Amino acid sequence: MTTTTTLSAQDLRVAMATFGQLLSSHREVINRLNVFPVPDGDTGTNMALTVESVLTELGRLDDDSLAATTHAIAHGSLMGARGNSGVILSQLLRGLVADFAGESVNAKQLASALEHADELARQAVARPLEGTILSVARAGAKGARANDANLTALVRGARDEARVALAFTPEQLPVLKEAGVVDSGGSGLALFFDALCHVVAGDPLPEAPPVESLQDFHAAAIPVAGAVDELRYEVMYLLDADDTKMLDFRRVWEGLGDSIVIVGGDGLYNCHIHTDDVGASIEAALDAGRPRQIRVTDLAEQVLEERWVREAHALDEPDDAGPPPTTAVVAVVVGEGVGRIFRSLGVRQLVRGGQSMNPSTADLVAAVRATGAAEVVILPNNKNIVAVAEQVDVLVDQRVVVVATNSIVEGFAALLNYDPDATGEENQRAMRESASHVVAGEVTRAVRDTVTAAGEVRVGDWIGLSAQGVVSIADSLVGASAQLLERIIRPEHELLTIIEGDGSSPADTRRLSDLLADEHPALAVEVHHGGQPLYPYFFGFE
């Protein structure tokens, strides 16, 4: 590839596509680096999805001019920004292309653009912190300005200074130094300069290091449920607002939380905050304009999800599963103990997933193919996964049927009628019938205020859920569980299966068993350790 002296619209589009490819290949590595402000492990994903939105916008263009290209980058990044890192990246990209004009961009114009991007990104963050993506952005801008005699020298100077800044981030943030890693967002941004060097000068692209080569610092850094001591919720939304009111809006937010990033202009803003007061963070927008596409994420749940994702890799497939049966079973499970039980009941392939951790169609396709069987039954074990499971049949050469189990206990019951020598359709009928006799319930902790048919729910309440939704609310795990069980038990029930997850204890389980023995002495109770996150108990009556 020959070097170029100016950056054209086509060069810019290729650079963005290359950046997207690099983020995709490095996504899991960047996720694993993430330790700030809580180890939610999603920086690489958020940055990749933000650039994916840009590429989607570019793909819709029927005009290959520089003006159309820059507009697509600015609009796509704003509308697709995900998470703190994605929002900052959006502002950097919008600042970069804001003043591009004509048919191409020369070295001095690109240097100015990188400086503008750096300034806008820092303006978007309420309390800019060194040792983050902002430090890498500033270093890249300075490296560009110091080498703006020609475009090749500029992009290489920006890349080299960004790399130096990235390597220095552990000296700026103690949490990074303690973990022995560089900043995750800065690592993602450094790939943008690699993309520019590839397009402008033909430099080779970096390869992602194996995820296994990274220090597994999360084991020490991730707290258990209930021990997250940072601001708990991430609130994001688009805000249609009067520009003159945004300064007051920012001041209100500064009193409500941290990790504040506000990007945009001309009446449309993408807003991000970490806070303990979800309601006030949303209400503040009403004074400035109209919020939309509101997303609230429980960061404590993300902590558990990241731990769950890591631990899932420890559940290796059996070395020798034997020859494939006539019909194999693929089951979606959460928790190491749950996986062992499903294995013991004949499941050939496990897919890790569940509430808030839904696997993709590709995950299920890979598992179906890995069974080696001509016919496969999928047990989704969660209502949010059923629709994905039903897409698999047309994507593989095998015959795939779905038994639409909505819970782990329904999956257990379905497997009691599984016959590996029968056809998929025969198994589907038998397993569906078995699962239909189960009445399932589960207990978790409320992550936001709401009003339900069972009453008003506040953040932190224990809630019991059945197929009808929230049916019990209490300030203790045992209280919510006992109420739930009394409301779903029927006289004909003979057996209760209890699956213990994170947050349960032998003492709580014993108290529930004693209560049931007193009120329903004929009911048999089986207890299994599932190890599932977020849900201390799964219950199933048969």
C-alpha cells in the first residue's frame, strides 16, 4: 500500500471500518482490562457497538462526499454510543470530523481536528480523570501536532504518543497499577491510531493477544453480591433539549452521581451517569427537554455477570462424551451446580446464559453443531431465550426442535422424559408434557422502584416471581420466599425442588424447609446447589 498525503472521504470510511475490525478482534481483551469505576467488563463491547453504529450509518450512504461521510460518523456515533467509554468515543469522533470540509484533509487540518476532539471529550466529562481514555486522546493529539509536516509522520506520531500514554496509565490510576493492567478505554482508542496508520502509511495492524495471557485480576477485584461500594446504577438516555438549559442540567447531575458524560449539541444530547438515584437522574432531564431511549443498568448485576462469564469457562466439556445419540439435548444454564445436574440428566451441550445474560443465536448454533447428533432438542430455560432458540433450526443441517422451558426447574422436569433413542419430535412432545406439570418460582432483589400487582416495590426489596409476575415483596429473603411458596403451591403438589444460588444460605434453606414441613407435611422437598447469580432460589412444584 502506498502512503497518502491527504485523507479523503474514502480513506476516512476505510479507517472507520478498520477501527471497527480491530475493536471486534480486541473486544474480549479490552473487556478483561476494565477495572474502573467498577469491573463491569464491557468497555470493549461498548466501544465496538458504538463504531458498529457508525459503520451502519456509513453503509446507508448514497453520497460518497466528505461532508456526507463526516455527518454519518457524527450522527452514527451519537445515536449508537453505549456506556461511559462509548459515549466518550462518540464525542472524540464527533470532534474529529466536526470541521472537515472540502474534498480531503491535510496534515495540519487533521492535527487541529484531533486537538478539537480532545477538547470536546474533556468538556463532556464532568470530572476528567488522567489515566483514562482522555489521557490517551490528549497524547495522540499532541503527538499529531508535533509531527504535522506530513500525514504519514502525523499519524505515526499520534500513534506512538498514544501508546506511551497508554503504558503510563497504571502510574496515574492506582487501581490499574494494583491490577497490573493498562486502561481499557485507552487501549481501545489506541486502536484508532493504528487504523489511521494502516490506511495512511500501510503499517501492519496489531493482533489481539490471547485473553488467557492477561492476568486474571478480577478474582480479587470483584466483590460478592451486596458488597459493591460504588454508585450502583448506570443511567443513559438521549435528550432533546434546549441548548441554553444544558449547563443547569449538568449542575444538577453533578450533585447526583459520578462518571458523568454529556455529548451532543444543536438540541440533541447523549447523557451518561453513574448514580444511586435513578429517578432524580431522569427527572432532571424534564427541566431541560425530553429524554428518550432511557437505559438503566444495575452495575452490581454487571459485576456478577462478568464473574459468571469468567467462571463459565472453567466448566469444560467432558473429554469423551461418547458417540452422539439419535437425539441430543442442548440446554441453556446458569451456575456451575445447575450445569452438573443437567449433565447428569443427559444434556450433551451446555450454553451459558440466563436472565440478563442471554446467549446469541450463534452460541446456540455452535452448541447444536457440537452435539454431532442428527436431531437436537433445545431447552432455553428462560422465556427471553425461546425466540432465539426457535431460529436455530433453519441455520443448521440438523433437525432442531425447541421445548419452550421458561425456567431451570422446568428444564429439569423436561429431562425426566428425555429419551436419547427417540426422535426429536417424540422427545419434544414427551418433554413438553413433563415440563407443563411444573409450577416455577424464583426470588431476587429489586433493582429499581416500581408498582406491581403485589404492591409497591422499592430498590433493595426481596421479590418473589411466578409466571404471573411479582407475587411477593418482603424485606428479607426468607420472607419473600415463604410468601411466594404459599401463593403458588396447590393441594395436588407432591414435590418441591429448591435450587440454591448466590445469596442463599443453609440456614435460610432450613428455615424454609421447616416452614413447609409445618404447613404442608405431605410435601417432599429436594434441595440442590445451583450456584446461579442474582437469584438465591429457584423453586419448582410438581
